[in-house]
Amino acid sequence: MERKFFFAACISLALSAIMLSACASSATVYPREKKYDFSDARTILSQMSLEEKVAQIFVIVPEQIDSKSVTKTSRAFSKKLSAYPVGGFILFASHIENPRQLRKFTASLKKASLIPPVIAVDEEGGRVARLGRHENFFLPKFGNMASVGRTGNPDNARGAGQIIGSYLASYGFTMDFAPVADVNTNPQNIVIGDRAFGSEPRLVAEMDEAFLSGLHSAGVKGCIKHFPGHGDTKGDTHAEYVAVTKTWDEIKGCELVPFTENFQNTDSVMVAHVTFVDVDSEYPASLSKKLITGKLRGELGYKGIVLTDALNMGAIEKNYGSGEASVLAFEAGNDILLMPENFPEAYKAVLEAVKSGRITQNRLDESVLRILSLKGY
């Protein structure tokens, strides 16, 4: 009862502070000259060139457009963005200085884009919180999601999602790459650990559902990660190849439960770079057509947005390079390609794959339509 009261009080205080802050220092958003008829997703799609469609499938950091655009945009950024009109941007702590700068930065990213971009961040609460852990932001902090899970009360996860979603929205973000849907079943796991809500699949599923509803109440999209599950691993895909030896049936009985129970609640699913050898011993999940098209979309019936984990991570970049990894990831069934190490190389590789027929126009259009729908069209 005390914990429930504490979270309710946090929500009330946090929302009041966020609203006051937004009123006091919100950035001016200037009207953007529209190139497109924005009636609906198919109308927008019909007006897009091949190059614009390919750019839409990428979500990158701003400096991949212009190296000087780390905390603010410039005329050079806007000019280069017209050549690479990407689908969105993800921001990290290095892009964030203070509340005023952040609001101005996200507003300028939107203003510079012909089609409104996704503005995303990893804000899980706990140790992965780009704003919550920033010294210049006086925001509610959560010890970790494991502590929320231990309360056994989904209202606390909902409260965390509502608080996080509210302050993200006030700073111009449209999407949070959270919550973690991994089941933390391996005590030696160095990547997930207390980022997960717990080690029991049903509990994790309930907490994820509640966290997502909290985000949605603030108008922020969510993402369950890291399909098909990163909880029973010891290695770190940021640095190296990581494999899981469980059978598909074993995964379905544990790791997949929070995912399958939230397909109707989430806005997207992020795929891990973990190799599930029982299904595909050749490719990691993020590049595996067997796992994404065959299992996630086919057997499990998920219809929404699928995106890769960051493609600049060691498990991918060291073994495939930016261009081939991006083509393989898109062929596998991902809609959004997140942060290839060399964005121009990745963009060119996908564009050439479409021109050569390796990737069909219909396949590209399918993903662009999903991305436009994610953006509200």
C-alpha cells in the first residue's frame, strides 16, 4: 500500500512539474513548408521517390547527417537532410545539454524534415535513462525496473510509464524504445539484469502492458525489446557474437510470453542481435528471415513495426559491415534499420538492392506504409 501511494504521489508531482516546465520554456515551432499531401499514408507514399522511401526506413543519430549537429542543427544539416530524408532520429546523453537546448533541438529536427520524423530515445528508467540520469534534468528517478517488478503491482509500472512518457513528450520525443520485455532468467546476464521487470514471464508481460499504457497516456509510442529474448544470455551483443541454445519450444514457454501477450499493446518490436541456433544458426535474430518473417510475422502473427537493435553494435558491424547488414536486416523483415555504423554506405546498399531487384518495390512500400502509420497517418 505504501509503495502504491508513493508512486501515485510521484505521478502527481512529476506531471505538475513537467507541465510548468513546458509552459515556461517550450521551444517555438515554426510552420514547415509541406512538400506532400498528408491526407493519409498511401497518398504520401504515392508522392515519394525511391530515394525518399529508402531513407524513411532509417533511424539514426543526427551527426550521421552532419558531423557538427550533435546538440543543435544548422543550415548545413537541413541541406544534407534533404538528400537523406531519414525516417527519424535517436538521441543519447551526448545530444542533451539542458531542457532549453533539448526542446529547441527536437523542434529543429522536426522542422528540418519534410515528413515528420520519429524522435526516439532509450528511456527505460533505472540505469538506461538518457534524461532521467542527466545531471541537468531534475526528473523523477527509478532505481530499476526489477524493483518495480518486485512490487507485483502493475499500477507501479503504469505510473513509471506515465511519468517517463510525460516528460519525454514535453521535450519533443515521440517514441521510447522501452519497455524491456526480456525475462531475466540467467543470473550471469551482464546486459539485461535489473533492466527487466523480473524472471517470471507472466509478471514481465503484465508489467510491460502497464508500462506501455502509461506511455500511451502521455502520447508517446513504445517498443518491446529484445525479441525473441535477451534474458538467458551471458555475452554482450554490443561487443561480440552471442548465442542462445534453447529450443524454440522452450523459448515459446518463457522468453516469448511477454512479447506475444503484448503484440496488441505495443507500437513496435525491437529484434536482438542474439543468434538462436535452434531456429537459425547462420544469422543473428536481427538479420534472420527465419526468425522475423518466418516466426515473428508468420507463426506468431505479429503485424506491426519491427526494427533492429542498433546496427553499429559489435555483433553486427564486426561481422557484416554497414551495407550488407542493412540489406540483410531489411530482407529479413525489419521495417526500421537503427543506427548503422556507416549510414551513407547502408543507405546506398539498400537503394542499390532495390534497384537491382534483390529487394522488391512492394517489399519497400510495405515497410514505408507501416512507418507512416506509426507516425499517425
